[in-house]
Amino acid sequence: MDINLQNGRKMKHLFQLTALSTALVVAGCGGGGGGGFYGPETPTTPITPTAPLAAPNSIAVSQSKATLSTGGDSITLTFRVLDKNGGAILKAPLAISIANLANSGASLSTPSAIVTDATTGLATVTLTLANDVVDYRINRNIALTVTSTQAGVTATQQLVIPTTGTKLTLATNSSTLTAGQSAQVSATAVDGVGQLIAGATVNLLDSAGKVIPGIASQKTGTNGVATFSVPATAVPASGQLTVTGQLVGNVDTTITQTGNNSVTLTASIPNQAITFLSSSSALVNINTNASLAVQVQAATQAELTGQNVTFVTSQGLLSLTSAPITNIAKNASGNWVGTAETTLSSGSPGTATVVASFGKNTVTGNVQIISTIPAAMTLQSGTSVLAPKANTTIIALVKDVNGAPVSNAVVKFAIATDPSGGSLSSPLATTDGTGQASVTYTAGATSTLTKAISITATVTGSAGGAVVNGAAPVTLTVAGQSAYITISQDNTVVLVDTAPTYYFKNFSESVVDINGGAIANQQVSVSLVPQSYMKGYYVYDKTASLWEQVVTATCSATTSSPFVNPVALLSSTASGASLNFVTGTQGSFDYQIRYGKNYANWVTLSMNASTVVGTNQTVTGLSITPPVLGTDISGPVNVAPPNAISPFNPIPKPSDFDPTTPSGYTAAYLATLHTCP
């Protein structure tokens, strides 16, 4: 028997298969010829046969929300184990594991091994994120693996739950440095519930994402602030240094988070003729005069006497655009120096870039202008519908009379009505440079009527004493809304005349609520993730008149780099490894997968589907091995199927062929079919 190989050679079949044997187990009682034991004929209770255990095919997951807030939070996970027809398996075993458990800060409300309900087929677990270790308060991902093993089959579902909300913000007291000067850079760390993070390790990174040489990491104090001194010598030859903060785990240093903003430090050229004397990066209120002073230098007094320095600004008004040089005197180095001053005011917040020029020499500085007198406020929430015990962010946006954001305003939050018994992370928050202040609301355990929860806010400015009460309250609803996704497939492989090298297979998905009602117009994200691939070949069984697959090795696709996904999702308008679909009026949609015929039965993928209903994220998955067309493996011995040789087998070199062996290959080459990279 010959098999056509990719390189055009033929491979003799490696093994002679015997006929497949079928073992039949026959159960009987009594009777038969001679020697049998017969007991008294007494009535017996009929025995009800035990139903065979259903094999799990996939695990559907519903999440009460998509993310966890750093600083302490919890999420409810609801599981259903599905059979190959999409039906829920009752009393199915489940095992849940958390990756890097010791450093994750996550814990389960139940033992890691649970069983789905005997009536509903559901199993519910609460995942809680602690906040007693700095590492737990850094944004990262928590990975879970959920498995169900029954009837000799294991279904697996991977979950990745992001933890979000922590912010690291930088500020500096000076953006322009002359020789010998240093800038004080502060980094403030706040977690997802608005609490300052003390004892956190902070690094300063340059624009390339590298730790700035010579700047040691610092710990945040009880005020959540770490302070660094950055000398002018740290600024590169380009004259500018862009600085970003980085949080690093104290226990697990691989846990890191890049800061939310950056500051730029500019170094003046040593001994240049003009430098800024005033701190050009100090915060200045709108409509307030900010003093700007520069020092100029020359070899003689005559070069300074009667001369002016010109000023130009990108924002606001200058009191003098050409300021006289005064206070002319000789310094310790023997050079003559003098000063020139002007003031800057602006009616709107922002960053004013000021350029001062003396002759052919210029210097640039930045002035941060802020508004601190509030005139209006709007209130909003991250979501309007929450699951019981879930949380959302309540955001106040404070503006001045001109509609500009107000900084450093204190906002007071309060719960007006809440039948669920929820709570706020803090009653107070201070606006940032964008005019936003936020707190976290956590719902109680009880569901409510629509918009039954009302949260209000008032604001008092840091200057002027103005109080704004005009923001409309935020209204929220607590509801245990859940959804489930079912992935279905037929048992056929489709051929398309215009694509003769491909197989196609039909799939459909439906989204239903907890009562089984269809959810229409719901967006669902579907993706294909390779999990494993197989090496091997097909041999012909003459007795069965069938080509049989021989798998010599099963290798992980997740550790192969890179692994090219050979299977694509197809919609009516697009193709790819990940696509978005929208359910129709019946809460379902159809699609196909496409794969090369030579890849059939040689790769296993996880088909993942996810959707968000209200605040609940539902995730489900199906493990698939794209099949071969039945007629392609039932052909005669002289017609090999298109997938006769695994495309993942190593391509043999000339030295791998050995005509003296039954297979036609060397033992060394055959050994490669049994190993993974």
C-alpha cells in the first residue's frame, strides 16, 4: 500500500493492522444446561437500570460582570456543563483552579471541586479578590481553568478576568532643569475603590519603557505618594526626558502596571545665555497672574544694558512681550548676568508653553493653568444595571462657568435611596486635572425595581466656597440578569466547488436568558484558539476497507511559537480567527468554519463565545477537531485521503529516506514523529 507524501515520494504503510475486534458484554441470569443453581421462586423488586453518564462536551460560563475592581471585589460565576447536543448535564462534576494562586489574591467561595445542580444543571461560585497585599491592588489578569470529567471525557474552559481600576499618576514641581538642578517627581497610587496605596514599589521609566538609570525605585507612603529626585544629568542629549511611572509587585515582581500619564523634563544647555528662574510648572489658577523670570548672561555689561528679552506664549496673555533686563551684576564666574520678568494670565485651563528669547538664544518653559471654581456638575455611572453584590464607578464631572474642567474640587457623594442595601467606597473624592472625581458603588444582595437606587453628589470648590447641587442623581437597578450561549454543530462536512482544497463545517449559536427565553439583537464575539496539534499518518485497514488514523504525538499549540491557525471563521461578510455576530429575532445566528483538507483531524481548537447582557458577561467554549469527509477515508487502498500525512510532521530531508526499511525512512526520522518541540 502506498501513500502520497507532500514531497512527491511514496511511503509504504508502516504497520499491518489486524481486523478491529468488537467486545460484547452479555448479561444473563439463571438457565442454561446442567449444573445451574436455582433458588426459591420468591417475588423480587424490579431493578431500574442506571442511565449511562453523559459525556461533557463544553462548559458554559456566566459572569456577573466583566472585571474585578482592585482594592477588593467579588464576581459571581455560574457554570453549566453541556453535552454534545447543547443540553445541560445534571450533577456533573466541576473542578476549578486559579493560576498562580499564591500570588493572585483570588479565592473561591466553595471547594475547588463542585457538582452542578440536580434540577437546574447550574453551579454557582463567588470569586473574591483580596486587598491586603499590594500585589493584589495592581491591575492584572486572573486566569482560571474549569474542567468537567465524566464518562472518560474531559471538557475544559479557560477564563481570564481582568482586575482594573488602579491608577498611578505623576506630577513634577519643575519641567525645566538647568545644570545642577533636580526636579521632584511625585507618583500617586490609588486603587480601584479610590483608596490610596501605601507601601507600593514604584519605578520611573523612560520613553523606551526602561528604568531610568541612576533613579532607584521608591515606596509609596501612607499618603500613597512616592517621591523621586531627577537630576538634570538624567536628561539625555536630546534635551528632553519623558518620564512614566510603573507599579511593581512587592511579592511577585513580574506583576507590573504602567502609569496613567507622563511628565516631560527639559534640560537647559549648560552655560547658555538665558535660563528660566521661576518654576514654570507650578499650578496657576485661571485669571491669576503667574510671574515668569529669566536670567540672561553675557561677557560684558554693555551687552545687557538697555537690552530686552522677548516672550511668546501659546495660551493666555503676557503683561510684557518685551521685558527690560534689570539687576545687572557680575557673578562669581566673572560673567555679567541680569533678569527680565513678565506675568502670564489665562481665562481657561491648560498648558501654556512660553518661549523667552535673548538675541539668538531661546529657552522654553511650561505653565500649568487650572480652574478651581466650580459652576456646574454632571453625574454618571459605569453601568445602569448591576448584579447583586456587583459594583460600578460613579463619576462626577465638574466644570467652571466657561465649561472648562475644575481641578482640586471636593465632591461629596451620598446614597439617597437604595432598597438593595448597597454602599459607597467613600463619601468624598477630589477632582483631577480632567475635572473628574469618582467613587465605587457596591450593590447589596437584594434585587430591586428598575431605577430604584438613587445616588447624589454636591461639590465645593477649593476657592470661592461655591456649592453646586444641580447634578441630576444617578439611578441604578440591581437585577440578577443572566444569559447562556449554546454552540451547536451538525454532523456533516461541506464541500464547495469553488474551493476544492478546503472543507467547511456549519455551526450555530443561540443566546437565552436564565428562563430559556431567546435574547435578540445581542452581539456575540466568537474566536478560534488552537489548543493542540497531532503528528502521525493514516494506514489502510483492508478488513474494514477504511483508512485509519495513527496519532504518534499530540503537541501543545499554545507553547509553539509561532503557531499559525489553519482554521478560519466565516460569516456572510467576513472571515478570520475572531468575528462578531448579532443574534436574530430567535436569539441565534449561523456561521461556518473553513480549513484545509490536509489539516482535518490533525488540530484541536477551542471555539470560544462571549457576550455581555446588562453587567453580566457570559462565556462558553467548545473543543473541536475539524473532521475529515467520510467518503475521503473510505476510498480504495490506492487512493489516499487528503490528510493521509499530518501537516505537522517534519518534512523529511534526503538523508531521512532509507529504502532498506519497511517504512522507507530512517529510525531517526520516525522518532521525530513521536516527539514535540
